[in-house]
Amino acid sequence: DQQVKQNSPSLSVQEGRISILNCDYTNSMFDYFLWYKKYPAEGPTFLISISSIKDKNEDGRFTVFLNKSAKHLSLHIVPSQPGDSAVYFCAARSYSGGGSEKLVFGKGTKLTVNP
Amino acid sequence: DTGVSQDPRHKITKRGQNVTFRCDPISEHNRLYWYRQTLGQGPEFLTYFQNEAQLEKSRLLSDRFSAERPKGSFSTLEIQRTEQGDSAMYLCASPRKGAMVTGELFFGEGSRLTVL
């Protein structure tokens, strides 16, 4: 079963407008949520994270919102730039007291920002 | 540059051959992770090490796969008797110093395996 879901495989926006990428999760025990950006033939690059006890975290053009009751988070990019075109992965940290700790990823959303 | 190095970047092999990938993680961190990414999927957890101890293995890691981390430094991932379904990007990651609390992992550029 997929614990982290990104239901939109792709998103296209105009340069300068807002990009909103969505993510849903099922495991209420996740304690941190992260967004990664990936270009072809490269590894994922960390963008921004948010603790499960927060509802918003902002870093420059990137803001992540968390709605715990809905088990939903979103990444807002404002303003969008052509260089933001990439695949964006939502990830959640699974942590147990027994020492198991790993990130669980969604399938990704391909963002295209048109000039 | 995340400080995580992987080698080789691309490996093409014939079905049935063995392949080995190497990862050199961020030097000051004792945790190292292996993930696999196939087309249209996000990275999937395979295994992780704390120092030289392999603490968890995914059920994706069949008995044809073995990972080691001698002396808690670099790590190797070996796939024996490769199958076409093993074709994927194999990613190595480690946390940056101080990021244990927030869970951030820094990934290498990956080793792409193509099994013919």
C-alpha cells in the first residue's frame, strides 16, 4: 500500500504564477514531511521540510503547508520560474523507537514552468 | 554537490551477470541509506546502515541483493544474477550533520543500471 500519494503526475504553469503541488499520506505516525526536487539523471535534491507539529514553513519562494487533520500537505512556489521545471517528490519520515528510520516517497509530480 | 559520491554512474550489463555499486557518504555521518528508483516511481527504500551494522532491509531486497559497509565508511551494493527487472537508478543517501532531527537525506547522483 502506498503511504504517500501524489495524485497529479504532472502540472504546467506560466512563469511568474503560483505552482501548487499536493501530497496526501495515510500514516499518522509520520513526524516530518519533506519535498525533494529531481532533474533527469541526477539524485533528488532536498528543498524544504516541515515538522508534524507545524502547519507552515517558508523558505524564499517555497512554502510548505501541512493539514494534519486532512493528512494533506502542499508545496507552493511563488513566483514560478522556468528553472523550477523538474519532478517534485513528497516524502515523509517514518520513525520508530526501535531504531527504524527512513523516508517514504510519493511517485512524484512533474512540474513544467512555461516562459 | 551533496558530498555523497556514487560509482559507476551508469552500468550496462547482460542478464545473469553480477554488478556492484559503491557509495562514499558524507564523512561525518554514521548513517547510510540505499534506495532504488524505477521509471514513474519515487525512490523506494532498500536498506540502511548505522556504522557497519545493517539495521533494516526492505522486502524489495531479494536474496540476490547484498549490501555491506565495512568499517562504517563506504558501502557496496551487489546484485547477483541480474534480471531485467533490476534495471533502475540505485541511490545512496546520508543525513547531513545535525539533520537527524528533521530527517533530511542527501542523495548522491545515483548509479543507473540497465540489464539487457
